[in-house]
Amino acid sequence: MRLLAFFIFLATSSILMSQEPTPPPDSAPNLPVWRAEMPGGIYVVALSTITTISSHEYVLDATARVTEVTIGTIGNLVARFYYIEPATPAVPGGLGQSAVTFLQDKAVEAADRLGADVWKKVVKNYPTTTHAHTIEYRVESKAVLQKLQQSVESAWMRGKGATFKP
């Protein structure tokens, strides 16, 4: 009887040892993701969860022009990537436009020298933006924003992961 039990044990052990090891429970599946490595942080989203990618431009409180790309997902978070610049008032007939542009450039330069770099930071209004479930990243130019949009759209349409670095 002991001999039979020993042979059953050996047979069971050899079968168990020949099977593939199970991965550890904390290992993630290999999902295609889009990753943005931004100066303000890292954003990673599974391509299968993206529902919308949009871009638009608007003027904020008549003081700033915002160009943004938003990524909507099946969850309750929205990612915003945006470029912000001072709104340039249109001068009738273009007369004096260079003077207006010159003065705005000088105002931005002065703010930079004084450390008032509000044009370079993401500004949040707690609790409004926090409770709106919005993740925000600021980019340094419209060109970077366009490349970001092309990167996420391409990854989403092809279903292949990608990493974007400005």
C-alpha cells in the first residue's frame, strides 16, 4: 500500500512539475497603452478604454487663448493637454497690430523675470477641477500639442501602444 502511494506521489509530482508556472498575481497583462511622459507627470491609458480624442481652441475670460487636446475614456476621467497664450486683441485693419503684439511680448518677458510664470503652469481651481475628474498637462507650444494629438490618434487607430515625449 505504501509502495502504491509512493508511485502515485511520484507520478503526480512529475505531472505538476511539467506544467507552465502560473504568473504571480501582481503581474499585469500586456495591454497596448499610450503613454505621455510630460514635464508635469506621466499619463498612461489603455488604448481599449479610449472613447474620444478631440481638439479645439477657445478664448478664456478674454485674456488667454487655449488650444487643447482631450482624451475621453470609458472611466470617469478626462485627460486635457493644452497650450495657453495671451489672447491678442485684433486691431481693426491691422493698424498698430505690431505695437499690440510687442507690448504683450514685453509683458510676458517681464512676468518671466519677476518669477510670475503663470503662463507656464497648470492652474487648478479646487474643488472645481478636482471634482470634474480632469487630468491636466500643459505643453510649451502648439507644435508639441499637434504632435501629441497625432501620436495618440495613431496609436488608437492602429491598436498599437506608443510613448510620447515632448
